[in-house]
Amino acid sequence: MKKFLFASLLLLSAGLAFQSCEKEQDLDDDALIEQILTAELTLIEPAQLPLSVTQTIDEMFFHTYMEDIYHARGLGYRIILGDETCLYFRENGRLLEARRANNRPTVFGPNGPHGPCFDRIIGFGNQIRPEALPQAVLDYVAENYPDLQIRMARAQGNRILVLLPGPTVLMFDRLGNFVQEVSPLERCQPNCNPVAGSALPEGVRAYIADNYDMVTFRGACVRSDRIAVYLITSEGRVILIFDREGNFLFSRP
């Protein structure tokens, strides 16, 4: 009897999981994004994401980082990037993109589901093979970074972003003219105020001193609720997030 009851529970669980997956697959991108936004969201760590999600973000959004990551069980994921872009993925790891203009503003908010960075006409942009970049970009990199090879490049609207080892992210216009180096702390709206390392709260400076021996301070900024610090270590980039009082919250690569 116990074996029968256990088997029945397993079948019931499998059936519910199948129905949830089937429901997710039936929804278009806009509808599924709305479902994710209105579902119960669980805060998770980057290591809990499907590999395909982290690969997509590494390839398409290398200029920023994953800040807050949420899972809506049976539906997908909501990821808020450091530059305020909001991404949504199906459970299978496919990136979702909202297409309906001004759809349900009470649910999506005034900036739409993808946040203030997103342009509905441009979309998320597209990858560019390094050898297909404008010659002006290749010449600039060769002249100014002769020992570095271009790792990735992405076009979005009127700009081209190029990733070099270090990491270093360079911005060019579509003709290949250099614009600026991009910091992962930059946001779409001017609500992250730059601050010198010496002006950071004592708790932030103490945490860095206690946990990092050899680091290069690349920048920090203060937002309404958090402080973000950008460091380069021997292993690469590290973004540290603290609350406004200087208490450590989490770190991101």
C-alpha cells in the first residue's frame, strides 16, 4: 500500500511539472514575461542559473553584470543587470523579448518590462565577429592595445561594444570612431553617483582590505539603496555590492 501511495505521488508530481512546462511553452514572450513578473519570485545566485542563461549574458551583455536574479518556478527567470536592463528567460534558458508597445503599464512599469535601457526598435542588438568589425575599430585596438586580442563584439543601435582581456570594454560609433571606455557600473539613468575610494564608508574599505590582498580599484558609485565597487584582481573583474551603511551584500564577476 505504501509503495502504491509513493508511486502515485511521484506520478502526480511529474504530471504537475509537465503541465507547468507545457503551460510555459504555450505562452508567447510577452505573456510569459507578464506571468514571471506577477509570479512568486525567489532570489537565487548566479550558480543556480542554467548554463545557457549565463552564456547568453556573457556574450550579449559583457559590458555590465548580473545584479539581482530571480526564479519563478515553472515559468522562468528575471535578471536585473547592473545597467538596469531587465532580462527574462524561459526555464529552458531561451531569452525572452517583449514586443508589444506599452503593454500593461501597471504590470510592466513606466519603462516597460526590460527597463530604461531597452529600445523596442533596436532590441538587444547582435553579436559581431571580430574580423567583421569596421577597420577603424581594428586599427584603434591594434594601435592602443597591441598586446590584446578582441574577445567579443556587439552592435546595438548606433554603438559598437568591444570586449578585450582585462577585462576592458570599449565603445565605438557605427563608423568605428572611438567614443569611450565603458565601466560596468554605468547605468541608463544618472542615479549612481561616482565616489572616490577614500570616500567610501569604513565598512566598505575594511571589507576590501580584509578580503583582497592585491587589487586595482577601478571605481565606485552610490545609488539610492546600494554602493557598487569595481575592482580588478589577479582573476579578473569583481563587482562588490554593499548597502548604504557599508555592509557587504554580495559580489559578482
